[in-house]
Amino acid sequence: MTATTINPGATDPGAIDPEAGDRRAGPVVVLEQLLQAREDRVIRRNAVLAWHRGPVVAVSVVMPGPVKDCLLARRVQAAALDALVAACADRGWPAHAVYAETPPSGPEALFAVTAAAEAVKRAMIELEDQHPLGRLWDLDVIAPDRHALSRRALGFAPRRCLVCQEPAHACARSQAHGLDGLLAVMENRLDAWTHALRHRDV
């Protein structure tokens, strides 16, 4: 597997219209596609770990509902990639994108990072917990021995719900919040962050 140019919008050009008014619109993904994507994801990670001696960071979007590839997801993913690259650069860690695509199952990227796996995981947790959009990202770190590092193993609390302060897994299991409400929170966070970014650069 060779390095690739990051293109968060790489997919069927006709699938998503950048000018469309509904940022949530996109193809509905079915269970078989999600299961196949999960298998493909493991294969890609293992392929990178076969030649890279450091950890691999898998980047994806926490995208509830049956539509995983939409303008909202792509913009959130683009912000995640920028934040990851900046975080690694700030720490002097070489980080190379080896995969970045947007299949129907949603935006995905893999980065090969040259640093200690635990240090990388702590940096990714910091992004998830402190960046304004961090709750919308999954930044998984896979060690060279192919095991995924967990928040709990490093002494961090489980992630909180996107809407309330309850543990995310509990709300997901009980379906405590409707899909429209979850997507509205995602849009509001993206809009607030984009607005702040534009004003900062003025």
C-alpha cells in the first residue's frame, strides 16, 4: 500500500452535490455494506502494519443514521484530517496518509505515524476531547502488534453522548436521542466552528 493524496471528497462525482442545500443527503448504506467495510478496514490496517513499524491512526466520522457519505460527514472528516496533521506536526511526529477515501460507508483515512503508540493515543484523545469538533470524530490508534489502544486502558473516561453528558454507549444502546436531533447537533457544531475559524482568519 502506497501513500495517497488526501482527498476527503474522493468518491463518485455524481453521488454528492457540493452545492446541495441538504448537507445530510446521500446514499443509504445497508448492513451488508457496513459489514464489508469493516472487513476491508481491518485488511487495510494490517497491510500498513506489515511494513510500518509504528502505530496507525484510523480516522472516521461518528455519523449516526443510514446515510454515512454526505456533505456533512465529508466536511467533518476534512477538519479531522487537518487537526491530526497539525497535532503530529506540533509534536515533531512524521505522519503519512496512506489511505483516504469516501466509500458509501463513510469517510475513512489511515495515517502511519512514527512515534510511540501510547503517546499517539493520548494525543488523539486530546483532540477528541478538546477540539470543538472532536466529539464528531473517531481517532483510533492501532499499535504495531495490531491491537487497538483504548481510552480505558490509559485511564481516560468513556466518551460522552453528543447531546447530553451521559456515557455515549448508554445513549446509543437505549436510542435516547432521535436521529434528527443528533444530526442537528452535528451541524450546529460544524457551523459554530466554521464561523469561529473564518472570523479568526479575518
